Amino acid sequence: MPRKSAVGQLKGPVLVSACLLGIPCRYNGKSKVQPAILENHDIIPVPVCPEQLGGLPTPRPPAYFVGGDGQAVLDGRAVLLNRDGRDVTKYFIDGARHTCEIARLLKVEWAILQERSPSCGIHQVWLEDRLIHGLGVTAAMLKQMGISLMNEDSEP
């Protein structure tokens, strides 16, 4: 099934990584707009950038996991460091909590998240200098809440 029709199956409020809606909030100050999301008139896109919600600036140094993925961070077994070597774990956890509170208030059932992000990745994240199979911090927390996840390229 093509991406457009997969996104087209969603209805109501849907959390969406703000960068996918054209908001320049990625670590490099850019966006990664996905027209299929914008063209779906059955959803109410709720833009979220967990990293900004957690207090990080834009632009910001990219961050990567040490010790595991986002679930490991929530379990206290891993941390996030930025490319300057600064521990930014707290910002990612705070941003995930704020994002989950938005989801709870709006009774969101789905989230469309940016793949490979340390917050939003649902299949792949950066562990030091390599991509691994894993979840971002926000994706892991949303999954714990029972919210269904998809990325910009996946089907529900």
C-alpha cells in the first residue's frame, strides 16, 4: 500500500513530528516536510517536537545513544550525548513527558514520527556512530501508553 493511502486511513487528532509538517525544528534547523501527511484532510495534525518541548534549542548539536535505545534510557540503562559530549538525557525525557501529556489530553491514538531521531525514531536510532534497530525516547514512552506508531515511510 502506498504511503499516502496508509496515512489516509488515519482520522482525528494525530501526533506528528513537527519537522514532517514543515516546521524547521530539526537539530540542523531544517524541516523534512511530508506532503502525504499534509494532504490528509481526515486527520487533525498535532505538531510536536519533543526536543524543543524538553528545552533544547534549534539548531542544536545532534545527539546519539550510549548504552541502548530510548527504552533503555527510560529504564535507566542508557544516556543521550550530543556531539559536544554533553549529557542531554534529561531534555529528551522531559520532552517525551510533555509530548505524552499532549497525547493524553487530546486522546490521541496514533503518532507519525520522524525515523532515526533520538526522540521519534520507531525502527532505527543512532547508537554512537551506527544505526541500530530501536526506539527513540518519545517513541518508547508513547508506545508504553498504547499509542500506535508509524514513521513517515510506514503503513499503520
